[in-house]
Amino acid sequence: MLNGDFEMVELSEGTVVRIFNTLKEIRILSGDGESIQWEGPVDEIPQLWQPSLGSAIGLYRKCMLLEGETVDTAVCVPGVGWCNVTGKRIQMLFEDGIRLDVDLESQEVVYCDVRRRKERWRLGQEGLPRYVLERLRQCEVFKDVE
């Protein structure tokens, strides 16, 4: 997300989907982001691009769950989810709806499942559940997010 616009990169397809004006306008670009493949209103998108649009809208809606704070930029990695870094706080929203908030200052980890049940843990704590450790390992793809 950047200034209300959303961008998803499909690495396997080599395309970029940009959503403007809160789901009103769409632009499909080549994987390098340079060449426009299609542009127009969401309800006029050609059949060829509908699967990409469906994926992008699903990711967009999940990304909107991060709202409630000022979120200027969230990085999306298809197949994993989103990551937003604000100061020493890292928020991750996985494609399956699991959310992980890590406060690097307090070393607190909040794991929120798809039913919105929260569990609080500490980084490095003995007995950290396997499912929390697995999510922390998945976060390696976001290590360069600033």
C-alpha cells in the first residue's frame, strides 16, 4: 500500500497488478513494471486478467486488516503475505489470515489466528509453540523490509 494504492507482483506470471482509487481502477503491467498490458475500470477487465485481479483483490482486502494504524507501505510477497515495519514493530499478515506482531524493543510476539484469538509470547522464550516458530521462520523473506 502506498498513498491508498495497492500493488501485487505475481512472480510466477511475470505481472504486476496495481489497484487505484479503492478498487475502482486497475493497471496490469509486465513483471518489470515498465510496460502496461491493460488499464481501466475494474468491471471492464478482460477475462485473461481476471484471475490476477481476483488474487490482487483478495490480498488487498487482507492488507486492509492492517489498518487502524498509519500504514504507508506494506511489502507483499505472493505465497507468504504482507509485512509492515514501523520503528521497532513488525507486523505480518499471512495469506491464510494468520497475523504476527513482533515488538523488537519489548521482545513480545503476538500471534493471532484466523478466529482472532491472540496469544502472547516472548522471542527466545523456551516452549515457544512450533506453529509460532514456523511463522517466524517464514518471515525470513521479509528481512530486507525497512
